[in-house]
Amino acid sequence: MSKEYTRLLVDNQGDICRVTINRPGDRNSIDSILMQELEDLLTEVEKTESRAMVFSGAGETYFIGGADGVEMMQCDPQGAGAFSARIQGLFNRMEASPLILVAAINGLCFGGGFEFALACDLRLADETARIGLPEVKVGLIPGGGGTQRLTRLVGSGRAMQMILSGQLYSGQEAFDLGLIHQVVTPDRLDDEAREILEPIFRSPQYALALAKRAVRAAQNHPLTEGLKVENEAFSHCFDQGYFVELMIQQLKQGALKTTAQLPDWVDQEGNKTR
């Protein structure tokens, strides 16, 4: 990486860029400097050959233990609104990234930490994880999108109960509730993050990015607008030659036969005529 990061450990392994949130003395909590570093890192990695980012937390106790409480305690109501808007902006930026983002939750993951994980595309947790939105217990509410993303994930009834109770859930409980995609033993978390990406990487990157954009539209827009995003993304798939070349290959191999009228630049055997 060309930039030096003070709160992140970055290991770019080719297809996968592994990122460790590195504030072990502060619960790996999210402060303004970390937010900026994460945005800078996204921009930098998106220019490389990497196709995914896998996030974990430094140490054995915390994935991300919320937003930085010391920074927040200095906020007046106006400052609190600005802090909330700032962290919401980071998570929106994560959702908009063409990269596949994976939260490999290796410990306590609550408040802003769980909101961070909700902004990722895939979530894995080990059995020691504790996950939830306990903000009401300290006189706050989720301010990084948790009330919105959790509701869209599990429905308003279940989200209401989770947020009002402030309960933390084990890795297995989080899996049963649909908060995460997979729960594994601690020693398997890193390997499982790679394994869950392997079948995804078989598809072209542009298709993954466009599919991600369309699925996110279902979360952020009414159906009519979401369908427009899907339609536009589907059209952009044809900016690439991947699908056409695949069809031509299947025609040539005899795996695909058709009596339909083919374009004048392809014969019935799948050979290009020009």
C-alpha cells in the first residue's frame, strides 16, 4: 500500500486484501481518524487487482467494540449529529464499493462495530463472538445506520426487540437469527473467509459489482426505483463481451443448440463470420 495507516494493518494477498482494525487499546473502536483511513483504503484497494476485503479485529477480544466513546462524549447535540452523519457516510461508502466486503467477526462486535458489519456484504463469526446493538443501555440509540439496516435485514418486529433490549448474541445465536451468514470455530475463521469467496471469484468482477449494486438498491429504494437500478445494471453487463463469448463457446461445443435467428456475425455452429 502506498499510504501509511495508523489504525489499520493491511495485507494485500492478491484477490483478497485482509484488513485488521488495529486499536487494541481502545476496543478497536471507530473514531474519526479510523473512518478516514477506511475510506482512503477503499479508494486505494479499488484501484488494485483485489476483488474482496476481509476485515477482522486486532487481538482476541474485540472485532470492533463500537464507536469511540471518548470522542463521542465531547459532542454537543450538533456535534453528535455530525458524528452520526460521518459514520453513516463511511458505511454508505462501503456499501457502494464494487469490492466484496467480508466481516470476519472474531470477538465482541457491538454498536458501531455491528453497524460496520451490517455494511459489509458477507458476515462470518466465530463461536466466541458477541454481536448486537446495546446503545440504549448507555442512553443512546444506534447512530451509524443500525436502526435501518437491521430492520431491513430481520424485519421491524425482531429489530425492535433487539434494539430495545440491547442484547448481545453469541455467534450461533446470531446465525440462527440471520444476522450472519456462517458461524465457525475460531481456528477456522480466516480459512472460511477465503473459502466463502472462492465460488464467488469464479464469476467476472464486473458482474459481481453490478449484482451488488442492484441488491443494495432493494435495501435503499422502493421497488420501482430498485427495478430501474436492476435494469440499468443488467444493460451494463452487455458493455462486456463475457456473456456473448460464453454463448459462442457453448454453440461451438454443441452444449447449446438453437433454431433461433443468430446475428449475421455468428453461424449456426457458433463460428464468428467476421
